[in-house]
Amino acid sequence: IFLLLFTISFSGETRYNKDKILQGQGVDEPLSATGFRQADAAGLFLSSVKFTHVFSSDLLRAKQTAAAILGKNKFCKDLEIKYDARLRERKYGVAEGKPLADLKAMAKDAGEQCPSFTPSGGETLDEVRERARDFFEFLCQLAVELEQKEHGKPGAPGRSSGTSGEQFVFPWTNHCSEAEPSSAGSGSSTVLDANILVVSHGAYMRNWIGYMVSDLNCTLPANLTKSQLSSVSPNTGVSHFIITLENRNSLKPSIMCVCLNQDSHL
């Protein structure tokens, strides 16, 4: 089973982003004019990818980003966006609505480093990672259930057999050829084309990627540096992962990162 996961690691810009003010979960700002332009650019960048599912954080900036991306898509403008609280940004408690400099000052006063410092009322990094783990396992189980449902139809071909190649039109060309799901499908009913778009937030996605790398041994691009891996994505940065679920086992995924925080569309 192949589960293709495109993540918009960070919603479009808001005025709070520009002013370096923490939003977290408690500040639900809309996109700025720049943010809408970024979301439209990401939509054009991904316009030839045929998504089967779209999930978004239920915070306004992510919802607007997801809607703008689908609005530019050639194949799935009317696809339902499912909002999930597990994709919300990290909660920063008393630091929300305050400048990032204030959070750094709080951390310094506590003798700790950002971003591991947890302000009063905020989420720990472990709590954020647990949310990410829970959502990722949900996606893997969803893929397995879809494949089983498709496989159970009398005489039904696999989701990837007989389809045009349009859903495998990636907006970049330097990904590894062995990762091509279409080449692995060969019309087999055991292959599932689940192309999932996830729109979330910077600090959240940094924790999710950390979970996939440290806990699930995600394979990273050879040219990726440590600083790139630990940095927060730019607004509407795109990451692309290919997840293989051998023998329908959602608990043992094989993950390959094709690109991380891609921003060539900006």
C-alpha cells in the first residue's frame, strides 16, 4: 500500500507572523494579503496533483490556506476538507499573543532553551508529538481500511490500476525513481493511491517530522542538512513523503521524504 502524503508545513502568512507574535491556538488570525498570495502560489504549484483526501488544522489561517490550494487544483476543487484539532499549532499558553522575544525571555528566566521551554498553560514538545503520532497512525489506518474496502469489491481493480497518471504528476522532477508508486502498482489490487494533503503549522510539523525521523526511521534526502531538518518551514512550505505499508500493517510504515519545506513556488 502506498500512501502519498503532501504536507503544507505552515499555513500562509498572517500579520502576526510578520510581526513575530506567537499565535499558537489561542490567536486565530486570518491570512494577510501576502498569506493569500502564498496560498494561491502553493495551490498552483500542486495544481496537477490529484488528491484523494485533504485534512487541515481547524484554525482559520490553515483553513483558508487549504481552501485556496484546492481552489487552484485541476482535479479536485470540490473535495471535502476535513478539519482536525490534532493538526493545530502548538499551544503556547500565557505566551500567545505576545512577541516571540517574550517567550525567549521567559525561557531564559527559567534557565531553559527555546523551543523546548513550555510556558505556563502551554503544551510540552512531548504532548505535541503525541498529537502528531496519533494523527499519523490514523492516516495509516485510513489507508489500510480504504485498500481493504476496495479489495473486497467483486472483480474490482486496484485504485491505481486503469487510472491515468495525472495523480502522479509531481511538481518536481528530482525525486527518486524507485519511489514512483505507479511503477510499483502494475495493476495490482493491493496498491492504494492515497494522495493526502495535510495543512498544518510550523512548530507542529517540526515535531511531526522529528517523530517520523527518530521513531519511524524516515529516509531523508541525501542533501538535507541538520539545520534544515530542525528549522521551521517557511509559510506554505511543501513537504512530500511516500509511506509504504507492507502487508497492510499500519503500525510498521516505511517512510521516504522526497522533499522538505520546499519553497520554490514563493
